[in-house]
Amino acid sequence: MLTIGQLARYVGVSTKTVRVYHAKGLLPEPERDSSGYRRYPAQAVVELVKIRMLADAGVPLARIRELASAPEQLDSALQQLDADLTTRIKLLRDTQRRLRKLAAGDIRYLPEEVERHLDGLPGLGFTQRWIAMERDLWIIVYATHPDIADTWFQDQTQALTNPELRQLYLACDQAHDLDPADPSLTELADRIVAASIHRYGAEPPGQAADATIAELLQSTVNASSPALRQLDSLIRNGLEAGGFTLRTGAG
Amino acid sequence: MLTIGQLARYVGVSTKTVRVYHAKGLLPEPERDSSGYRRYPAQAVVELVKIRMLADAGVPLARIRELASAPEQLDSALQQLDADLTTRIKLLRDTQRRLRKLAAGDIRYLPEEVERHLDGLPGLGFTQRWIAMERDLWIIVYATHPDIADTWFQDQTQALTNPELRQLYLACDQAHDLDPADPSLTELADRIVAASIHRYGAEPPGQAADATIAELLQSTVNASSPALRQLDSLIRNGLEAGGFTLRTGAG
DNA sequence: CTTGACCTTGCCCCAAGGGCAATGTCGCAC
DNA sequence: GTGCGACATTGCCCTTGGGGCAAGGTCAAG
């Protein structure tokens, strides 16, 4: 018959841990000897080892107690657990990979080429306000989606080489302070819808890649002015009327 | 400028998490707008992403704060962290392997061959008390050290085929109720020391393999009777006097 | 007889947030 | 302008899996 300390040392846990398992109903309380000490049979070692195996695998103690009293669930639970462990190992490896990237090239706010792009915008007629907003958006994109950010950026720089598209961007910039009811917003929205369909066809970029980040970016733009918010709304209506269904959010 | 909810959604955390990071000094509190709402610059997304990378890797928030204010430690911390992740991945894989073994062959208290061995002991003259104790010891060994348990067990069954050794084991069994001062204990200890040296030479088995489990087992035996405790003490003295140094514990 | 190692219960403490309450503020629709 | 739903604010308590301490009782050894 073992004392609580012997039991704990056999299994490599603290006596406190054993007492917690008693309190949570994971391990039945053993008999007490004449002085009130807990006295464990050797089988308790086996039970405790099993509990620790599950706990080490990350099973919450409450769940372990359930499994102890419902052994018929054990098989499927172990399968589930095996799959969980596999995904957790994969997640850890992903984290390790990203961490190494952080260690290798210390993360800057923006790649140099993006900074150069932004530096060129005043010469094209964009306001400082617009450039500051665009800068913020790129910072967010590169921080949260470094994998697709470069693709987006290439698309954007290429669009600005087209004079018509550039005019549309400049018009958006200028629209910042318009009244939301201004009819020129409707006209601008129509032109944007047409250009968008022409440029991207049925599959606007980024939206397929990651709809939620596009949503978030748009909400940031919208927050900057009521006119731009209205413009966004008009563009959405226009795209839907043109046969597009914006697959945002759950879509 | 982002609200706390936008910032949190960009990075995939809850607003509560962001506020906790403020409270713990991980992320500086941003400016407030006219109604008291926090307003974040885009750079906050980058900072929050960095914090999450470290937190996902298991770095405590207090440590992250230290690193934020002492960037010169960052490099070595990242190296340390990389090593930690590697070992944690390995531990998870070990757990997974053991878990699969549990799933495959549901753990019994004892392998069948051990049960057969125990069933044969009464015919050799061992008392039920001794057999019960031995059974408990095997349960513990198989539960805590399944890798070396079979080796130990083979050694034990083989020893019992030797009539002289069997007599020694039987004598130990009988010694249970002797007075600790009984001189026959000294004699028995001498014979055990001699037989042990003869059988195992300079390297008693199991002790080299795992000294601590042997210690724990012996303490369990000792707890069963003062005479056996005394016998253990005499044997240790005898082995040391015979040129052996028990490398227990830290050894 | 003391000393050190063990056991008992009970209590408070930690990280990293989750959840609720009570209140204030937005933007939109009627 | 009124109401509604979504969002923000602070403050407080709750959770998990124990760690640590206090104040006492027990045990074997010198």
C-alpha cells in the first residue's frame, strides 16, 4: 500500500495534483489508514498513469472524468484525440516557421517597393490624405496576409499604369468630401462597376482569395468618409445588378 | 484609424484580448476619439500580429512585454523559443505514440505471462502475502516503465529457476515477521549480497537502467515490514563494504 | 526528545482571457 | 426624432490546473 507521496513519485506528479484529481472525481478516494493518511493500492498507479496520458494530450480534466465513467466512448474519443494531436503538431510547426521568418528578416511595416510606390503617388495627383489611407491599408494587408499581399500589390501598381483606371482612383480620392447624396457619386460608381467587370471579369481578385480581409479593408475605407461609404454601397448595388453576386462573408 | 473591434478582427482575436494586452502593458493604449473610443493607427495591426506570433508560440505575456521593451534580447529569445518548439513538438509526438498504444491494446493491469508466473508461486512455497506484494510491484513496474518491465520480468523468472536463489527469496518472504534485531537477518543479508555479486557482477540490473524506480520499489517493500526494512539496510551496507557503491538517486 | 520528512485540510494566487452588467455612442430606417 | 442593432466603455466575477503557504498531526531515526 502506497502513500500519496509514493504514488505521486511513481507517476511523476505532485501530491497536490493527486489531491486535485480526487477533488474533481477523476481518481476515487482510497481508504484511509488509522491516522487518516490515504493508502493506495498498486492499481492506483495504473489509473493515474492513464489519467496523465490523457492530460498530457491536452484533454480537460472534466472530459477525462466523463471518459472514466463512460468507457464505451473511449475508443472514438481516442481517435478524435489522435487527430487533434496531429493538427496541433502541424499548428506548432506553422508557428515555428513564421517565427523563423520573423527572426530572419525583422518585420518592417512595409516592403521597400511599396514605399517607393507610395512615394510616387503625389506626382500622379493623389492627395496626402488618400496616400496615408492607402499606406495604412497596405500595412494591414502585409501584416495579416503576407502570402497574398504581393499579388495584390502587383495588381494595384499595374492598374495605375492604365490612365483610365488612374482617373477613377483619382476621382475616388476627390470624392472624399462630397455630400453622400451628390449625383456624381452615382456616376462614378457606374464607371467603377464597368471598369471592374472589364478588368476582372467574373472573379474579382482577392475576393476569391480571402473575402473577409477585403471586407475589413473596405470597412476601414468606409469609416474615413460618408461619401466613400455611399460610394461603396452604390458599387455593390451596381455589381449585383450587373449579374454579379458579391460572395462576401459566408459566401 | 481603426476601432478596437476592427483591429481585433484583422488579427483574429477578441476585443477583450486587445484590452488585456493594454492592461498588461504589451500594447500601448492608443488615442481616444471625442466619445472615448480607442482609435488605432494601422501600425497597431503589425504590433498585435507580432504579439500573437509570440503568444501562439507559448511565450507568457509578461515575457512578451519584456521583449517589447528590450529588443536586444529578441534574437536569443527567438532562438531559445525555436528550440522549445522543437522539443514540444517531439513531446506531443511521444504522447501521440503512447496514446495509440493505449488505443490499440487496452492496458491491462498485468500481461498474461506475469499472471501465470504469480499463479505458480504458491507451489514454490511463497506466502500469499508475499505474492500479493510482488503482484503490486509488477503492476507498478509495467505501468510506469513498460519499456524495461519485460526485461526485469525475464530476469526474475530466470532467477527463480535456480534453487539457491529461490531459497533466498523464500527466506525473505519468511523474514517478514522477524524482529529487526534478529541475527538471522544479518546472515540472510550476507548471503543475498554474495548471491547478488555472483549473479550481477558490478552492474546490478535495473539500477543502471533506472535507479529511481528501483528506489521507489524498494521503499514500497520496506514499508511492508520493519524486518524487511532492516534487511534492505543490511544489504546496502554489505554491497558497499564489498566494493560496490550503490549509484542511487543522483548517481 | 527532537528533528526532518511526511501527511492532513483550507485558503489564496497565478495566467489568459470569457462573460455579464450597466451605460454611452454610433449609423440607419422609419 | 425615435427606435433599433451593433459597437464601445469600465468593472467584476468565473474558469483550468494546479502552486504555495499555514497550522496542525504522524512517523521513523539519532
